[in-house]
Amino acid sequence: MNILEKEVLETGTLHLKDADGDLMYDVTKDPKGEESKKPVNVVLFGPASPEYAKANAKRGSRNLVRARKGKKELSADEIFEDGVRYLCDITSHFENLELGDLTGDALTKAVYSNRKLGFIADQVHAHVGDWENFSKASAQS
């Protein structure tokens, strides 16, 4: 067996669900009144990507700096903000998702910083924690 056939992709796409567990879609109507549905996705850097490795290294460095400063415990807000930074670092971009007129990094940070949208962060954490989500087979489904 050629083990290189089992290599995973560097990015993967997650079709987001709402807090009720329903897949989210951007539904639009054309001038004729016909609806089109586009999945609301987030494209993530997976465990095999340099971006993922860098995000984990940055997180580890922040913890090391805190430890050197003698800071033993973090506040809930500090833990939350550290999580937001990490999620931003492992996110390539969102697809078919709007938040006002924000785009790019500003959109990503705004989504992850909104505690009432925490169900998105939970899905992202679960998705990147499973190598199967970055397999070549998962990209075809």
C-alpha cells in the first residue's frame, strides 16, 4: 500500500448548522421570484496545514508568556478572547454568511466574538478535531 494515498487535505469545508441543529442556507430570490439556496459554510485550515500548526504554536506561546509572568489563572473573558484568536487563525473564510457590511478577517472575528453565536465556534472545534473531515473522500461529499 502506498501510504501517501491516505494524505489529507490542508483545508476542509464545514456546512454550518444553527443552534437548533438545522443546516443553514442563504436563501435568495431572483427577479422571477425563484429561490436559490446556498449553504452557509466555513472553510477551515486542518491539522495538516501550516496555518493550523502556526495557530497552535501561537496559542502555546501566549500560554508560555503568561506562565513566565506568573499568571496562573485566566479570567473567563481572557479564555474566551484566546479562543476567538485561535478560531480566527484556523479559519480561511466564510461562504454565504453576512454580518452587516463586514468582510474577511473583520467578519471572522465578529462571528467568533459574538457569544450568542457560540454554536458556530463549537462546531468548528469539533470539525477540526477530526482528521476524517480533511480526507480526500470528505471533500467529494
